[in-house]
Amino acid sequence: MTRLQATPSRAAGPSPDGACSESTWLYGRLTARLQRDVPDRLVSLGLFRNRQPSDLPLHVVLAVTERRVYVFGMPSQQPGELVEVWDRRRLRATVEERSLSWAVSVWLDDGRHFELQAKRVGANHVNGEAVRALTGP
């Protein structure tokens, strides 16, 4: 397993030249939408695909705060209902970097294990920040 290198955080909004990329704009909208349903301040969020049969939906959004990970189903273009809340102190996660994605393994203290995949293309800084938040110290 490899460790991701830290990169500067990219806030949603216009780039230095005043332009606003579509992925940054969508990230800003998604962040605002999820922040309404999450009582703590979001640190990062990421779009993941569940790679194994489990009680999680096939596509999920992980909204990461300092203390918790809020797992939302992603049935269409909008985040759906809250599926689970994980305590960050009670989970362990590792990452394997692939050419176009990150493979993230998450183990919860209740014995459950999830294999998630996040794209590295497109809005990769968004998913990368969520992967770092899950697998970091």
C-alpha cells in the first residue's frame, strides 16, 4: 500500500485567472448541499464506488469531518439519503494508487470491511483530499 503525498487544498471557487472550472463549481454545490445535512464542518468529500457486495449502495459520497465520515447514497446526479455515519477514530483505511483510480480499503471496528474506488481523473483533487482524510493520521 502506498501513502498519498499531501497536496495543497483547493477551495471551491474561481481560479486565479477568474475562471471557474466545472468540477470546482460542482464540488462547491455538492459541498453546500451536504453541509446542510452534516452537523459538523466538512473537511473534504469524495465520490466513491463500492467494489464489493455489502450494505452500502453501489455509488456513495463520503463527507468527511474532523470526527466522522458521513456516507450518503448516490442514486443519481444528487446525493441521496444518509446511509451510515462512521467514527474516524474507529476505522482504519489503506489506499492503493492505480493509474486512473484509488482503491481504498476501509475496516470498521465492528468487523465490517469495504472496498471503495475513487477516480483520479476529472475532479481528482476532490477525491484525493477525501482519500487523504480517510487514510491519513
